[in-house]
Amino acid sequence: MVTLTSKPLDRQLSRFKEIQVGGAQHLNRLTAGDREAIPLLVKVGRLIDYIYIRQHWSGNEALHAHIHGLEPRDPKLDLGLWLFKGPWGLDEEKFIKSIKEQDPDGQVHQKIHIPHDPPQCGSYYPDDIKKEEYLAWVEGLEGQAKLDAQSFYRVVRRNTTTGQLYTLPYSEEYKDFLIPAAQLLKEAAELVSDSSLAKFLRSRAESFITNEYTDSDVDWLRISKDSPLDVTCGPYENYADKMFSIRAAFEFYLHARDFASSDILAKFSSRLQDMEDQLPVDELYKTKGLLPPAIVTVNQLYSGGDVAVPMTAAYNLPNDEMTIKIAGSKLVIIKNVQEGKFDKVLRPIAEQVLDTDQLKKVQFEAFFQHVLMHEVAHSLGPHFLVHDKETKVRTALQEHHSAMEEAKADIVGLYAVGLLIKDGSLSGGPDAESFYITYLASAFRSIRFGITEAHGLGQAMQFEYLKEQGGFAYDPAALRFRV
């Protein structure tokens, strides 16, 4: 027996528009081998989905198994679980109230308890862990044990006999999915046309077994810009670890390279150090010797794992600061998703909330290029404390890091756009006014994610500050905002 809180699910699903990805027009540069590899890589993506379902919440696998075993199937419920990967949707609102079953005596009892709110620690930590307990435990560790306790790629578990905390590598915790995924990656590596992509697929397969990700992350960063396929596969983002922003969630993207747009955008990567040098902050906080990120534009074919809605339109990876020190980072701009967001969401919102005189300044290129600058800006600013070079900024900020990092990337990205317009690098495109007005329209789009989500909270912080400072104004008579 499943009890749906149907109104929340209906309300949440109504906030989305459907777009089509993976069209044949994106496949014309693929070889026969690339096309043969695609079904194998999609199978990897599905395995990554199962890993993330396990990571999202300790009861999630049982819930999914129960729902998928229902007859007849409920299409709306299936869609909700597929979109959100669990029983909580937008604003962390629960849309499945309970899972109950009836025993032979006719007594109804609860089969799967679904908390009102998703656990802040996902399933990376014991369900009963307290923040203070974890911090005290880490403080008492030394050497490799302490590094393991703060690793991106290990879960924390509790000894059921002694109550002591310990860690397990992802390679052990998720081996039932990682071992077959590794085999599929090796098979795909034999088929793809680009040797650098094949090298990454093999080394990432090895990482799934060894739990060592630095070398394969470097191989991912060095996938040739001539490769017609682009694959992102592994543990990356830390949003699901809302307690500490440490543990990485598995995600998977299969893309076709958009060569024309990649050529246009590549020129920005050489400006990274210049943008860092011009940040309006004390020299103490500026990093020297920055490696420019590789920038590629792609069209999405398939995704899995930590890719719940809203759909990701761009990402800058890896997040592991040690890898960034070695080889920098890579910015992936997903053009067909960007276009879908602009046409189906941003423009309709702008028509409802913006001053009618400013609507004409809402442009796709301004939206697209600011997203590019947002992702570049993740590489800017200090990643380690200035007075303690061994402590990461994300470690010090703990649960506040994700929202602050997204706010930083938005604002620094907008600042960088101003620099590039001023020196002529963005001449012939949108003007500064278009960037600012499109940014305001996009703010309403992002705040819709809710302030329990890092991007939504980060954008709400910016919006309130800029409104207080007079950057944004509201006309109560017209019920509209303007820059």
C-alpha cells in the first residue's frame, strides 16, 4: 500500500517543461565504433543510477524496489521517482507519505519509514550520526586514518558491536555496481574512435576497482578536443552530503561534442589568470599559476546518477583540489540543455516578472555566456585557507560551502563578463545591460529550485543583497522588477 501526497507531486511536476535531447543531428561526427559504444555506455549510466539511489538515502533502494514491483504501475509515481531519485522533490517536499503492508491477520503496519525531510548525510554516514560526533572522531584521528575520514571516496560506517566509526572505500561499498560498470567501460574503450577517450575509459574502470581517482581524473581532463564523444563518469559533486559537503556522489553524462561552439568558447580559457589578477580582493587571496580550464561545448545524449532535476546545463570538474593542482579543471557546457532552459523556462518567467521595457534585452547569448563565466569562476579565488595551506575552504565552511560557492561563481562570473566587455573580448555580442537584465531573469529561474538547494540558496543570497543595494528595483503597481 502506497500513500501518495498527490498534490505536492502534481505541483512539482507542473513546474517542469519537457525537452528532447539526443537528436540524430548531434551524431553526424561519430564513427561506427562510436555508435557501437553508445549502448554500452548507456548501461554504465544505468548502473551509476543505482549507485546514486543507494547514496541518496539508506531506505531508497527498498523504496524503489517496492514501487517498481507494484502492479499496475503508476506512471506519475514512476516519473517522480525517476526525476528526483527519491521520495522528496523540489524544496525537499515529500511526495510519498508512507509504505504500508497488510499481514495475514489483516493488521496494517509500516513497511518502509520515509522521513519527513531527506537525511542531511544521505547514506554516506550512519543514520544516527550527529555532526559533533563526526567532528570529534575526525579530530582524534591521525595520518592516513584522518585522510580516509575526510575522503571524497569513502563512506563512514558504525561497528554494530562497539559503536565505533570507521570508513569503507567506495570500491567496496558499491562493488556490486562498480565491477560490471568497469567491464562495460573497458569494452567501450575498444570501440571508441578517439584514443584519449579510450584511455580515460580504461583508467576510470581501474579507479572503480582501486578507489584511486586522481590519475583517471587527469585522463578525463586530457580527453582530446577532437573526440566526437565526451563521457563524464564517476564520483564528483558533494551536494548530497549536506552535513559536510565532503562525500562525492556518482554521476554519468554521455555527450556528443559541438565542435563549432567549442572553438568559439575556447578563447576564454586563456584569460583565467588575468581574471584572477583583476578580482577586487586583497592580493593575499589571489592564486598564482592558475591552469586554464579546458572548455568544451557538447550536446547531451544520456545522463544518470546524481543528475536529478533541474537538469544540469554546465559543470566544471573535478572538485578534488589535489587534481586541480596537477591538471586544472574542465568546463563542459551542455548547449542543447541550455537552449531548452532558456526557451522553455527563462523567457516565459522573464515575460511575467520583468519590466516590459527591459524584456527585449533578455538574450540567449547573454544567458549562455554568463553560464560559461559562472563555471570558469569556480576555478577562481582561494581553494585553501591562506593561513593554513593544508585546510580546504570547503572543509572550513562545511555545510555552508555549496551555496556560497555557487553565489561566488555567479557574481564573479558576472564581474568577469564586465572585464571582457571592457577590453573588447566580447565585442559584437550582448552588451553589459543585456547581461545584467538576463541575469535578473535567470535569478528567478534559479530561486525556483528552493533555498534548500545550493544554487537556489546562492541565488537568493545574491538577489536580496542586490535588491537592498538598489541594483534591482520592484514596481508594486506593475508587479514587475527591473535592473
